[in-house]
Amino acid sequence: MSLSLFTMSCAKSVAAPDVIEGTVGLEELTEAQLLSALQSIQTITDTTSGVTFYFSQGSGYPYYGYYSFSVDSSGTYGASVSQNYILAELKRVLNEYQGDVTFTPSASWDSTPTGSSTATLTVQITSSAYNVPSNLKTVKIQLYLMGGTWQ
């Protein structure tokens, strides 16, 4: 066999695939790993009202094609909580998170929480350590204000 014929046959056997998704060799991010990352974020407290949102006690679940993470509050009965302050604090802790995933929060709430007990923020997830599956690339973080009001 001539060298050129041998080279051609080897080249055919190592041809690259037509479509490459994600990064080769990386594990896929799981819901459990994402939940663990979100639960490791510090609490957020509205210093005026004293209301605290506890990420460590938050729960995650699939919800209409995206992953939802719910965070409950304490000290909320009758309290008025600043939606602008909490949004700024939530974005700050997400941007400062140091881990295997990167959180990129939207600029504003999905809908104004005034008159509702829930404030929802859309967050994009990326990672250099994991392949992020499509169902985890967008997360909705829902903050529940029990017995209080958003202002």
C-alpha cells in the first residue's frame, strides 16, 4: 500500500462528526447540581422591613419547560418590601456567585410583583465545567412574600 493511499484511508476513519453539541468530555449539568448551586447562595434581606429570603431552603422543580426555583421568606407578616431593593440584591448575589455555573439575571422582574405575593426573575445558566442541557439554560427564580406586600 502506498503512503498516500494509507493516509487517505486513515483520514476517513477519523473524520469529525457533522454536528457537535456542547463541549466534548464535559458531564451534563443535572437538576440536583443546579439546585445545590442555588441553595448555596446567601440570604437576601430587605434591611428596612427585616424580611429575609432563604435560598438554602429553596426548592427546584420543572415547570412548563423551564426549571423553577422557589424561595420563601420569613418575617413578612404585614411588612412592606421594596421590590427594587430586593431585585438589586438578587442580581448582586447571582452575579457574585463563584462556582461551576454562571448566573446571568434579567435586568428586571418578569412582571411587577406589586399586588402579588410572588416576584419572578428569569436567569440564564452557563458553565465552563458542565454541558448545560436546554431545559436548564433558563431558570425562573420565584421569591414568595408570605403575608407582606411589595412596594
